[in-house]
Amino acid sequence: MSIPPRFPVTPEQIDRVVAVFYGAVRRHEVLGPVFANHVSDWPEHEARIAAFWRNAILFQRVYDGNPMRVHRAAGDVRPEHFRDWLALFDATLARLLPEETAQAWSALAHRIGAGLRMGVEDLHAPAGPPVLR
């Protein structure tokens, strides 16, 4: 018995979105240098990220990484990068997919991005008890 996908998208569409998105990332003035510090094999990176999305959307068990650990360990990923990342991702989705699919995938990406951003923010928060205002 298989689990139905979160929304209608094919593995080929996932691959296309990932490829087009990372083409835009490489050209981005802020994100490009950050990714260039960590990605030396773009086809391998894109395949890994496509596997992540196939797992998250299609429930294929083809990804076994830990995105939170990777983003926290990078050292140069800042909370503000997620705004640019999501804007580029949303633009890619809107350009390549039917509107309903693009909106559903965008909502999922924003939920995942919010969690990753919070994990990265924790790294850059000052030590000590929280300041209540």
C-alpha cells in the first residue's frame, strides 16, 4: 500500500524545478557565493535535493540526509538567506508548474524553510537567558 503524494507533481517535474532553481541560485549575488563555498559537484547536489523533495512530496524513501545539521554546520548560512532562497524558489515554482501545484509546494517549502531558519537563528543568538521585553 503506497501513500498518495501531498499534491500532484511528477519526479520529472521535481528534477526540473531543482535544476532551474539551482541555476538561479548560482547566479544570485548573495546566495551564489554561499552555495559555492559548499557545493563542488552541482549534479550530485541537485540529485540529492531532488531526492529530498521526492521524499517530502511523493513519500519515496530515497533521501536519508539531515538538512538541519547540514545548514547549521555550514557556518556561513544566515537566517536572512532563507528569505532570498524562498523568493527564488517561489519564482521557479510559479514559472514551471501549474498554479495549484506551485502554491502547494511553496507552502511546504515555506514550512521547511521556517524550521531551518529557526535552527540557524539559534546558532547566532547571544548566549545566556532570553531577554524579555
